[in-house]
Amino acid sequence: MRLKDKVAIITGAASGIGKGTAELFAQEGAAVVVADLPASPGEEVAAAIRAAGGRAEFAPVDVTDAAQVQAMVDGVAARYGRIDVIYNNAGLPQAFTPIEEVTDEYFERLMAVNVKGVFLGSRAVVPHMKRQGSGVILATASTAGVRPRPGLNVYSATKGAVIAFTKALALELAPFGIRVNAINPVATDTPMLPGFIGGGDAEAGRQNFLKTIPLGRLAQPLDIARAALFLASEEASLITGVDLEVDGGRCV
């Protein structure tokens, strides 16, 4: 087992990439904290993991609320005695929106979840990881952060920020034995997918987008979960500061 006896917090873990990663981490021996909004199906995800023989608990949290994030992280550290991995995965998509139609509220909400959420989760775990002399911080960025698309103006900016933050934090925390990496998924088959494919004929949009991926398919949550597993494991012990593209060659 690649994460035997590790403790991992995964935000946005009630569905999509986060859910797939929580399930895989548990299969690989980790005690998983399924962190998501109180109204999410996070408890069902944790219960299913436990029913399959894994270790998991649900932690209701709004990743944009500093007090909630800090309390959640400190509670995990108190219960388990350590935090080995945090995967800041929670995020919001952007529907294709011309810049002149982006409202202040929409901009601020995307920035709050996609950027501030990564910052708050990272800030909260660092003291615990420094004390134990090790740890892994992961974040879900996006291929949109390196290959932006028209109409995804704010979303692309949030993911570019996550990538830059990851690299800066990797340099800052390397002396403490803490590795920091991001994952850049291509459009992934999750509930967020319609926002990336665009409006109009959904199937036509899907087929047009597939033409931009050399390997010819969208990502599945398990594709991203496997990348996260690798980066969280000792197999990646010399890897920090990368934004790993899991994109079928789209960004080549």
C-alpha cells in the first residue's frame, strides 16, 4: 500500500475528482478526511469508503472561510496526531462568459474558492507539517492555467494563480521536508464538465473539444486520482514545484 497509515485531507471530496481520489487513497491505506460543504454528499462518500474496508470521515467545511478551514485542519491533527497530505481540490468552473459580462460577484466567488481555498488549506496545515518535518501539499490547477481558452477568462486566471502559488510555496517549504505540487487536468468527466465544453449543442461541443486532445479522450476522475496518488507517495519524494499535466497531450 502506497499510503499505508498516512493521514490525508481532500477538499471538494464529495464528488468528481475529489471523490475518486478519496476512494483511491483509502484503498492505498490512508485515513481519509472527506472535506466538503455541509450540504454535500460527503458523509455518503465517507460511509461508502468505510463500508469497503477503508478509513474515512466527513469534515463539513467551506474552504473560503478561514476559521472553518483552520478548525477542520486542527481537529484532524488533534484526532490523528499528524497530517501527511492535504489535497486542495475544491473548485468552481466558469461558464463561457465574455469579460464584459463577468460581474464583480462572479469574479470574487471564483477567486475565493479556486485561489483563496488553496491558500487557506495550505496555510492551515503548514505548522503541523513543519512540526513533523514532512508533508505533501497538492492542488488541482488546470490546463486552462497554461493554455487559456476564450470565455474562461477568470477561471484561467485562478488556475494560473494556483500554479504560481504552488511553485513559490514549494521553494519556501522545501527546507522543512514539505513537498508542494499541482495537477493540471484536462476537461474531466465530472458534474463540472458542461461548463468547460460550452453552450449550445453539448455533444457537438464535446466532439469538438476531443479533437484538441491528441490521445482522443476526456479525463476520468481516476486519471487525476492516480496522479495525486503518485505525487502523495514516496515514489515522488524528489518531486516538488511541478504542475503535472494530465491532459492527453493537449498542452504539448
